[in-house]
Amino acid sequence: MRKFFFENLGLKIAAVLLSIILWMFATSRGQSEISIDVPIQFKNIPSGFELTNHNIKTISMNIRGQERIVKNVRPANISVYVDLSNAKKGESVYYIDRDDIKLPPAITITNISPPSIKVSIDETIRKTVTVKPVIFGTPETGYYVKSIDTRPQTVVIEGIRSEVGRVNKIKTEPLDVTGSNETLTQNLKLDLKGTSMRTKTNDVEVKVVIRAESK
């Protein structure tokens, strides 16, 4: 048996190497490589914290595989996750590991750019603030705005500490009383445009009492 294995050993080794080379050649045929931009997703943000900023929204990666498979790959077929389970308040750098990327079968990654992302995290807080109705315009001649009542008068807002901490009042969308000669009652939405703040109170009831001027 020993003689069988070692007889013509050089030829047998050469045959094995040739087989490996032929296999590599065969599998490499039809291979293709493309660059694709994929949106970054975030997961496991700790309770009581919020993601406030990140310096990039997508990463560019080179993927390789059989041409017939690669040419049909779209960004929606790939998922890139950044795990924030250990996140702390402030700015941190997270490296994008290949284990964080979910690929279609038979596809491999050859390059990732950029390899890291800067992420800013802040605390989430709640605060009770006053509702300030925005009323404009002038009632009909001979009438005036006697009073403005808002229900509720306060609402609870939620958001990052750096933003919510600066707010004491929340305005409503504008209500035009131009030409009015009677009391107006209307539900107005709260104006949170341009902020990341949230509230469970979608709108408030605003009552504008209009009275005739005394003669």
C-alpha cells in the first residue's frame, strides 16, 4: 500500500495541482465585479437615546460573483447595519464590518468605502411646554379680538436634550381672522416643522372670541 502512494509521487502531485488550477480557471470564468452604493441602516439604539447625526448615508462597495447574478443585484438586495447597542452620548466612530452586511447568495465583497462612519447620539427627554396660538389679520370693521383660548394650554414634547431643552413654547399653525365678525373655534396643528421633536397631541382647539366694539 505504501508503495502505491509513493510510486510516481511527483506525477501525482502535478496532477493534483493541475486539477486545482483547472478548477480555479473554471470557477473564475464568467465572474464579474461591480461597485454599488447601499444605504446604511442603524439598529439597537439604546432606550433613552436618539441618533442625531451621521456623516455619511451610504457606503460604496465592490461586489463579485457570477456575472448573471451580479448584474441583477440592486441596493435593495443588500443590507448594511450599524449596531448601536453600545452607543453612548456624544460622537463615536463605528467601523463597518463585513459581518454587518447581508448579501445575496454567491456574492462576495472585495472592498468597502468608507470603512467607518461617525455617529452622534443624544439623550431623549420629555418636557411640558405652553401652546402659543398664532392669530393674524384684522376682524371686520367695528369688531375686535376680545380673547384667545387654547385647549389644551400645554402639551408634552419629546426629543433630544439639546433641542427640547431650549423650547418653552410651541406655536400653532396660523389662523386668519381677517374680516370675521363672530367667534371662531378651530383645531390647529402644532408647528414642529424643522425640528426632530415629537408630541402625542396632534392638534389643539383654539377659540378666538370676537366682539363688536362699543358705540
